[in-house]
Amino acid sequence: MSEQKNYIDANREKMLNELFELLRIPSISADPAYKGDVLKTADAVKKSLLDAGCDKAEICETQGYPVVYGEKIIDPKLPTVLVYGHYDVQPADPLDLWTNDPWDPVIKKTELHPEGAIYARGACDDKGQMFMHVKALEVMTQTGTLPCNVKYMIEGEEEVGSDSLEDFLRANREKFSADVILISDTGILSNENPSITVGLRGLSYVEVEVTGPNRDLHSGLYGGAVANPINILCQMIASMHDENNHITIPGFYKDVEELSAEERAEMAKAPFDLDDYKKALDLSDVHGEKGFSTMERNSIRPTLDVNGIWGGYTGEGAKTVIPSKAYAKISMRLVPHQDSDKITQLFADHFKKIAPDSVKVEVRPHHGGTPYVSPTDTDAYQAASEAMEETFGKKPVPVRTGGSIPIVAMFEEVLGLKSILFGFGLDSDAIHSPNEHFGVFNYFKGIETIPLFYRNYAKMKSE
């Protein structure tokens, strides 16, 4: 709608500045030292919802960080869209790899982003994408074009597993009753090739500890006579993939959904340039499970990756020790029909079984999540597809992605609602990494497209 587009064009600077204010608050949910900043961010999100046009907004306490709730109910008889997002962010470490202060957003022009990209922690994941929905509401209320009811559920624990959210939702089902959930915590293939995510992998995340002697030992006096936990841990981890990069945990693939040749051929139609992929990551070659393409490896196949490993002396200079302990954090991405709790148990059983008697091992489960596949034959999906086609000039491709949003499956179980994964980020946005960024083009394209989803969805539900 030209009226909506005119409003966006007239308020671009304001919409950028307001996002910048939100990005300046280090809402790191993983670090208790930032508790005050996380709570400050919740207050800022509440205010932004009221300023955008919500009739009601509140801070809802949970067992952890609060959920920010907002609503604009124009007619109870009309359909209701529930928007989910999160205001917490990942830690910014390592700080020395950032080219700017992660808490002081700046816009930099690049070859991929000629209009510029916003560089800051949370720029894409998920403050920038969540804030698109807040600004989209402002656009609709200011132009008198909101066609249905809208509710907002913005949480503060997504980056640490959303541990408090399920109990909170079960206790507040009526408050969050709606017809569909709209989520922008995913991305598109490229700015030239829009897409809608219809599949997410699940997650099993564990921390392992390997203990050898009861204290650090002199490597000259004891080397060769006692087990070195770091050596043992590395050997154990290496044994978890075979020569074909197939995961060796017994029973790991038992429930994996195997797609048909026809389904894989349909997936292969999505635009993908392997040379560009390698160039963007500065790789000589790709790596992964034999028999599958790169796009398949990072979407429809399960994985096991070490996210961090440490132990012993890592300071300046030399300290010749055999460490007492070694640690690793390991994540497994899961595909439909794999159960997070079951996979965690299979991992723990296998890890303990392959450990030699010379060490003791402990496996500590962290958070997990269920895989999710969304149908493409619903009114909500068609409304999203047509909205994106109108603003991008090209029909979006339905894709499965490698990431995990564990709460999506939980929403369906607890609230009985399907989710539309309506993200506008790019794979190159460096989320969770130094120099996270979000294209200015993408930010405003989201603000422009989201109101069209509401228009289309309300129209389809009334027919």
C-alpha cells in the first residue's frame, strides 16, 4: 500500500534510531552480571509496543527473565496474530574480533549491503527482526490499516533455551490465544531470492567433563604414566565420526526422516552457488556427511559438533602440566522424528562406554529442542508468500534450515498453533559471532512486508 510505504519512507531515520537505542543495551541472558540490562531491555520493549499503538502492554514475570506482552484488539470477531520474538542476545565475545563496539551500533556499506548494514550484537538475532514487527504495527496504526487483532510475546531467555517459557504459557493459555504465530528469527536465501523457512532442526546440547589424576601433574615426572584427559577427550570426540563423517553413536540415526529422491530434487531447485559459499567463508572445500549436498547437510541431516573445548594451561608462555580435567561443549542438530531427550541419553551412554578406565567422565545435559516442519498449504503460509512476492517481486521459495528454534514445536503442543517463520536475515549476518549485522534493506523490507501479511491473512480468513 502506498500510504504505508510513504509512512515508512518518511520515518526511516526515526525507525533506525529507535532500533539503535535498543541495541545499545547489553541484554545478555547467559551472564547474570547483565541482569539489570536484560530487565532494562524488557522495559524498553514494553514502551516501544505502547508507542507503536498497543492498547495494553505489560511485563509478565516468569521463573526466569520476564515475557513482554502487548495487544491491539480491534474486534474480537476478527482473526488474531500472535507475534513471537526475543529481546535477549548472545555474549559479544571475543570482543577483539569486532570492528566496532558491539554495543554501539554503526551502519557500514559493503558489497552485499550497498544501502549499509547495522553492526551490533542483536542487530539481526533478534532485536532487529523483532523490532520490525513493532514498527510494522506503528505503520498500520498510524495509517489506519490494521485489519485484524495482534498480540506480542517477546521473551528474554531464548538464547539460554527458553527454560521458563513452557510453564509460563501453560499457565497463561487464554492470554496468548490466537489463530497463528508469526516469528521473524530466521532468514531468506538472499535479497534477490526470498524464501520462507518451513523446517527447523532440533537440538541436543551437552557439556562433558573428563577427569584423570586428582590434580595437575608435572608432565616430565608423570608424562607417559597417567592418562592425559585432554588427549583422551580429543580421541573420544574424534571417534564419534567415521571416515564418511557419519555419526557413530549407536541408534543415532534410527528415527531420522529420510527424504525421497523427489523431495531432495525439489530442495535442489533453491538457488545455491557452492563457489560463492566457499568464497564467503574463505574455504578451499566443504566438508560433511558423504552422499549429501551442502544444502542437505545443513538442513535435513543431523550433526554433532564441538562448540568449545578446554583444559590445562592456556596462558602466556609454557607450563608443562598434565591437566586433571578436560571439558567440551557439544551440540547435536536433529531432524524430524529425532527426540532431543532420547538423543541426549544415547550420547551420554555412548560417551561413557567409550571412555577408558584411566579416566572418569561426566555428561551434563543443557537445553534441547524438537525439530519442526510447517505446512505450506495454509492460509497463513499463502498470506506470507504473497506478501513477500509483492515486496520482493519474486515468489519466495519454501526451505528447510539448519538452525533450531526449540519453542516452535512447543507452541504447537501448548497453544495448538502453527507458526509462520517470516525472517528477513541472511546467512552472512554473523549472528552469534563477532561483527553481527543486519542489512538496512532487510530491516525496512521486513517493516514493509509484515503489514501485507496482515492484509492478506485477514482477507483470506474472511472469505
